[in-house]
Amino acid sequence: MKLVVQVKLLPDAATEAALRETLTLCNRAANHASRRAFDTGTKNKTSLQRLVYGDLKAMGLSAQPAIHITRKVAGAYATLKANLKAANHGPNGSTRRTKAESKPIRFRKDAAQPYDDRCLSWQYDARTISIWTARGRFGRIPFACSPEQMKLLTAYRKGESDLVFRGGSWYLYATCEVPEPETFEPEGFLGVDLGIANIATTSDGIAHAGKHLNQVRHRNRRLRRRLQSKGTKAAKRLLRKISGREARFAADTNHRISKTIVTEAQRTSRGVALEDLGGIRARVRLRKPQRVTLHSWSFQQFGSFIAYKAARAGVPVVYVDPAYTSQGCSACGHVSKKNRPDQATFRCMSCGFAEHADVNAARNIAVRGVAGWAVSHAADDAA
């Protein structure tokens, strides 16, 4: 299981200038490699390396940084190809898709640069690093991290690390390969219903409200509208600042809620059952105000947080079909649109059972989780 540990670098003025120059040089080289890849159609990493390696060396790069740049460019084109295939840039002939296909991929001058152990070394006891730069090797650069992060780095760091400049600070994103504990046999499942009014509601009846998050987003949306109408440089700077701040706030909210859910499942020896929400944005039809909220809510991020936290704790996770979980009665199984007189209320037209709509849906998800786990393990036993 791969985890990314973020550590903050604390460079002096001379080192910071060298790091800035390094990112600028590497991304200028990446843009050159990208143009060559686009013009020649050579987007395989091995073929691209043969094509541009000499050019990158002539620009002042060492061997390993040049290789990493060609891999970065090839990876960007592979991602673009996958996004085009999945229609993430729109259908054939659309303006957005045509724009993406008609020009080379460009890299910001401060885009992240990957490093391996030949270009970057760690001194854990001293909490310093030594790193290749465009001005040569710089050593004894201090870094800061938490005790938990230091334990991960010392025991499990392996592979590449990315040099990142963000918000005026320097970071290293280090990859750690952590062994996964064996998944335990669950004594039932904790169902989790995802929504907008409540970010997550569990089958135990606990609702994690999204009111504060939605208030922040609505406030930022109004502010963005005003700033976009101004269009000044100062307004654009503030827009970028707001965007990053909101994303960090949403990620922190998702982290805290997912941790609470996984901890409760582990404490009670249960698994976690989630709805399979793939393609929800394309399927769901909502009024415009609700559409804006839906498209700004990171269902995928929340699901990924649940998945990796559960894997670290040995908690099993299953994904179930979300069809009719909000219309079906968790007491008798009767399904009807009339069971939902309003957004928050569930009242079964057959047996009279009444409950908060999100709690009822979470209980249906929990039941499907038990069934899904039994079916998957029966298939494994038969094999």
C-alpha cells in the first residue's frame, strides 16, 4: 500500500534560489520534450527518451533529471489519452476536446519535479536532505514533519519523491510503501449514505453534516463571481488563493469524517459498505443550485480516503449498487417513490415505518454490504 508523506523544506535564501532555478529549468525542458512529442507523435517514454535525451542534456540537465522529465512528459500524454477515451474532455468535436488535442501539453514553470535516490538523499537523524539542483548538489537542507510522518519515512520510504513549490513554501512528497494488515472477517457492515445536506450518514444513525462546508462554498462562489467580473490581476491572485483554500478545507473535512467512520467500524469489528457512485454526475438530474453543489462535492476523494484508511486498519470495504436505496424500506423492503414525501423524511407506504431518509438509505446499504460480502467470498471459496 502506497502512502504519500508531505514534509516541509526549510531552505535558506541561496538554496531557495537554486530550487527555483531548478524547477524553472526542468519545466522548460519538459515543455521542449512535450513539443517534440506532439510534433513527432512519439509519446512512449522509451522512444521519447531516445528522441530528446541529447537536447535535455544540452540544456544543462544531469542524466537522471533528464530521464525523469521524459517520463513525466510521457505520463502526462498517457493521462490525456485516458481522459479523452473516457470523454472527460467532452465528446468528439467539442470545443474543449479539440483544444486539448490540438496543442502540446504545457507545464507551469513551478510544476512538481520527481526525484529518485540518485538525486535526493535523506538524513533522518539530522532531519536534513541533500538534493540535486541546477547549481549543483545542495546538502544539509533541513525539513520539518510530525513524529508519525518521521516513523513512516524511516521505516517505509521507497521510490520517488516530488519537489513541490506551493503557497510560497517548499515541500517534498515522499512515497512510502506500507504493508497492509490482513483484513478481518466482519461481524456485519456499517452502511454509509453519501449526500449533500449531510456529507455522510451511517446506519448507526450518525449524520456528518455538510452545512458548514456548503456555507463556505456558497460564500466563495459569490466572491468568485464578483472577482471574475473585475478581472484585474489582484482579483485573479485572490481567485487562486480562494481555490486552494477551499480545496484544503474540503479535503480536511473528508479526512476527519472518513477517519471517524473507519475507527467506528474497526471498534465494532464491522466492515464499511459504500455506494458505488461512479458516473453520479452524469446520472443525477437536479435543479441548478443543487447541480453546482453536486459538482463541487468530492465523492471520489471521500471514497478514496475511506478505502486507504480502512486498508491501513484491516477493515473490509464493499461497494454496493445504490439503486433505490433511498426509496426502499429498510424494515420491510417495499420500494416506492411515495416513500419519500420530502428530502429528509422516509415513511413507508406499506408498513408505516418512519425514519430519517439518509439513515434509512444507510441501513439498506449496510444490508447490501452483508450480501455482497457473502457472495464475493462464496465465489472465492468455490474457486
